[in-house]
Amino acid sequence: MTPYPGQTEMTRGEVHRRVLNDEQREWLCQWFPTIENKRLAKAMGISLYKLHCFARELHLTKSEEGWRAIKRRQTKAMAKTNEHNGCYDRKRGHAPSEATLEGNRRRWEEVRAGLRELPQETAKRKHPRKWKASLKKRSENRKEMIRKEKRRIIYGLERKTNLKVVVLNPYTRSQLHHRHNALKRGYLLDMDCSEGQPGRYVIYFDDKTERSELFERNCIADGFTIMRDE
């Protein structure tokens, strides 16, 4: 990027506003499509807001190649910063660097001293929409995690989290199938099948039930008791 020609002048009068001369307009039209806005604003000595105003006046937009180049430069800069701060050490199986630990300690000391606000509060203040969307997504992910963990407990699979999950009906998979088939055949089940209830592993039948000796024998082998409904 070539140096910015001159200085952005400000008009005199009742309303002060910055204006660009022909050479400065040409410079902005040349570099705006492929250069980051922060670099442009810093080179011109103006704010990002004013840069956006100039871009709208000149009908300037980022080109597709420019966006790709900007993303590549940003990715390289982030990788370089993370490598310097030791943020990749944990992914590689190593302890975080001392610079990372010291930076975290310093930030949280400033938060406790009231010199810096919490990162959550900063995100909520600067980006309220993104903050609400992140909270919603986090809630949905936790609900899905709890749902899967409950299914693992119910079917007797190995747990993958340490969440305190309360499962009212931790039946095995075969027990769930037997209960479902019992309802289809006309057997009766207790509505309250939580832990500690006497009818949890009891399947009842009456005169309208399509009884099957083989089915009842399999249910008994699976831990159920077959009783007549009184």
C-alpha cells in the first residue's frame, strides 16, 4: 500500500466536515477494495465511521479477491499471536506458556480491582445481538448434551460427561422395548414408573389383553413381573 497523499482537510464554516481532494479520492478507490478498513483509517488519520462515509459517497465495496486476501492476513496474524502467547501448547499436549498464564493473572487481577469489566459484560455491551445468540446456542447445546446423556443412562451405555443428570426412567433398551410392546398388546402399566415405585417393573394384564406365553417369559427374564390387574 502506497503512503496516503497529504492530510485529510477539514472545511471551515458552521459545520466542520472532512473532505478529500482528487488525489486522495483516487488513492482510496485504489486501496479500499483490498485493504483492511483499520489500516486505511489509520493511514488517513480518520475514524472508521468517517471512512465508511467516504466509501458510501464513492460507492466503494470490498472485492471478492480482497476479502480473501484480508482473511488470509488476519488468519496469519492471529496464528502468530497465538503461537507467541502459547495458546496452541494445550492442544499439543503441553502446559500453557508462562506469558499466557501471566496475562490471564493480570487480566483477572484488574477485573477484581475494578479496573477492567468482565469479558461477558464487555461482549454484552458491545455486541448485544451476538451475546443473545451465543446464550441461546449455549443453552441449546447444553440441553442436547443432557438429552444424550440421559439416553446413555437409560440404555446402559458408557457415560461421556460428569453432568449431574436426573433420570426418572433409567430402563435398559430391552426393557423399553418390552414396555412398548406390552402396551401394543393391551397390557397395563403404572403411570408412575420412577425409581422406588412398586409398579416400576410390573406388567399387568386383564381379560382384554392379548397374552403371549413367549412374550411374558421374555419379560420375566428381563426383570419384570406379570400380574393380573385387580
